[in-house]
Amino acid sequence: MKKIGIIGAGVAGINSAYHLINKGYLVDLHESRDNLGGRINSFFDNKMNDEIDNGQHVLIGAYKEFIKLLIGLNTFNLLKIQKALFVKYYSNNGKESQLDTSFLYGEMGMIIGLIKFDFLSTKDKINIVLFVLKLKFGILKSKNKSILEVLKYENQSDNSILCFWEPMILATMNTQVGICDASLFINVLKQGFFAGRENAKIIIPKVGLCNLINPIIDLISNNNGNVYLKNTITEIIQSNDKIIIKNVDGEEFEYDEIIIAIPPDRISKLIGIEASWAEEFEFSPIISVYLWFEREFLDVDFASILGTNIQWLFNKILISGEMKNNSLVSLTISEASKLIEMGNKEIVDMCESELRQIFPKLNDNKLLHYRVIKERNATLLATVGIEKAREKVKSINNRIHFAGCWTDTKLPSTIEGAALSGKIAVDKIK
Ligand SMILES: Cc1cc2nc3c(=O)[nH]c(=O)nc-3n(C[C@H](O)[C@H](O)[C@H](O)COP(=O)(O)OP(=O)(O)OC[C@H]3O[C@@H](n4cnc5c(N)ncnc54)[C@H](O)[C@@H]3O)c2cc1C
């Protein structure tokens, strides 16, 4: 039986481990940090005694690979799943509306939802429907184009870009509309938001993210493998028929094949010239702000916020189903490169004032506590042409394989992309 070493215990490494075990391989998982999850992570805020994430993560029904993993780990029940796509929208000029696709199944649900969505003019709605029809028939021209170029070419107005397309693009691609690879986003639409009710619905974890994946530890050890935490791998040696990996203390581990499931900037240090493609990838930041207010002020799980720096708001107490007097909201600012150097207090003041403008109910509701989390390398920057760089990532000598949300999955740099990359890497091991 082959013994496989996995370096990196993010979603890609974890899903690799899951598939390898199911195929009967012996598996070790090596992780730098003292916990699993990588960019899906959670920890306790001691002051308020709440478990919070390194940033809100949203899944959609199309996340088949990640959902299969959670079913396998018995944590699928920790997700809150919509019946159909429903998004509440608030804007900074006091308007609110909703995109409710629950009236009918299939694309008709989306079309009826759009018709009732107040932020768009009739002309905007017709043009979106025409766009969706072209998408369905595969006649949108997107190769080597930015999504903004495609949207403009397809007569999408500035208003529909601002209110409808941009929130979706920033949430899924974490890249500005003007530089974002159109083909990659069109895949998201085809497989997700415009692929029927089951695929489009939003799924949100009810618990801290680590709880979703921690059972992999027992699964690995029950199958005679080891999980090595606080174990940074610094060297890879290819011998005749084995791969030896060395950790920072010089300790060696020997495998038949390995899967490297770490971000590309770390790969250069491990592999060098054979992975010169690693230099071609850039990442994009996300800022997450957690605000604890004295009282609840929202009656929806989450909302898109238009015309502000805040893009999405999540009502953590309602999502978790916990009974608490106070409110806890998490705010997401994607593609946050312009704000990333701002001080935490400045960011909180900005977000608090934007929220108070949108929700007058908040005016006598005191802010009790805050946390700001800046993830500088949150996701791959999905610029035009990124797919060409991803295609260069190939196994070395059929024994060193790569996984990670940045590898060639035809999906954006997401949880599902990471999970799928793990499966693709495992399929290369024969
Ligand atoms: C704030 C934020 C919000 C996000 N929101 C969403 C969302 O809503 N929906 C969505 O689908 N995706 C979202 N993402 C993206 C998603 O989290 C990532 O795409 C995914 O988790 C990446 O998984 P990965 O396994 O490819 O990489 P990582 O999670 O980065 O895992 C790599 C692991 O390798 C370890 N490592 C690195 N070097 C070494 C070494 N030398 N030796 C041993 N271990 C090493 C790291 O510590 C890490 O644990 C978000 C990301 C962030 C940061």
C-alpha cells in the first residue's frame, strides 16, 4: 500500500486526505500551524465568549465536493441551507429590496426574482435576462476579456453592474470587475447562480469553521496515519523511488508520493526552479469586521450592502440559532487592497458609521466590542489570463502533486476550488 504525505492542512490538503483514505492509502498530514483549516479558521473571542472565523465564509449549493467532504466527516448538519436563493439588499440611500428566487424552480425562479427586485429598472432586468439566455446557450464571448468588458458589451447598465453584478463578482472572485477574468466568472454563473435552485442557494456555517473539518484528525489516525501540527516542511528531497520531506528541525518523513497543498508563494522555497510558475500568482485581501452591539437590529441572516465600503453583512446570532441578548454582525470587505493599511479603529469607525446610516434602528444601540481581521492573501487575484498560469501547474516526476484553491480547477479561489483541487491531485496517484 502506498504511503502518501500531504503538506498543508487547508481544505485542499484535508480533502486530499479524505479521498486518499477512501481509496485505501496510508496518509500523513503535515501542517505549519497548531490547528487545521488554513484559510478557513475560527477562534474564540474571550471578551464576548463567541467563536468567530478569520472571515465569514459563504458556500452555495454547487459546492458538491466540499459538501461531500462534510457529509463524510459528519458535519453537514452544521450548515444552514436556504431553500432557494434569497438575498436582502440595503443601500446607503435608505432603499431596501430583495432578490427572492423561491417562486418557481429553475431559471424561471431567478427571472421572477429579478422582476421583483426593486433596485433595477425594467430595461436593466430585460438586459440581465438576455445575458442569462446567452449564457445558457453558450454564446457569450468571454475569452481573454475582463468581466466588465463582457458586461458592457452585453448592454449591462452602470446601475445593474453596481447593484446586481458587482456584489456577486466581489463575493465569488475577490477581484475588481475591471480586471477580473470573465471566463472564470461565467463558469461560476453556469455552475452556480444560474444552474437552478439547488445549486444557487446560499449555505452558511452555523458554527466556527474549524468545527466543520476537525473530524479529519480522527479519520486519519483511525486509518493508521498521523496528523503533524506545528510542523513546517522546509525541504523536499527526491530519491530514486521515495520522496523525503524535512521539517524545520531537520526531522525526515519518507513517502511514495506527496501532495503539496500550500499557497504558491511558499512553494518556491520548497521546490525552486521546477515550480518557477509559482511566481506568477498574486493574491487579493479581504477585511472582516466583527461588531457586537447591545441589541439585535436585523431580522435576516445576511444582506448585501450597496454604496458603502461594507459589501456584505452577516447576522451571526440568527445564523447560529443561539439565544443571546446582544447582536453580533460580521461585515465583509472584499478586494480590500485600498483599505488594508488603514488602522483597525479607523476601519471600525467607518463601518459603524455606514451601518448607522443604513439602519436608523441602531442609533441608540451601543457598540460593545469589535474585532478586525485582515487576510492579506485571502484568495487568488483572478485577473484576465490567470487560467494560463494555472495550467502550468503540473505534477513533478508523477510523484509530487499540487493542490490548492489557486491550482487549475476552472473554479475561482474558493473552498470548493480547494476541495476539488484535492480530489484532482488524488486522482493523479495510481
Ligand atoms: C477572509 C476570507 C473569506 C473567504 N470567503 C470565502 C467564501 O465566502 N467562500 C469561499 O468559497 N471561499 C472563501 N474564501 C477562500 C477560501 O477560504 C480559500 O480559497 C480556501 O480555504 C483555500 O484552501 P487551501 O487548502 O487551498 O489553502 P490554505 O487554506 O491556505 O491551506 C494551506 C495550508 O498550508 C499550510 N502551510 C503553508 N506552508 C506550509 C509548510 N511549509 N509546511 C506545512 N504546512 C504549510 C498553511 O498553514 C495552511 O494551513 C475566503 C478566504 C478568506 C481568507
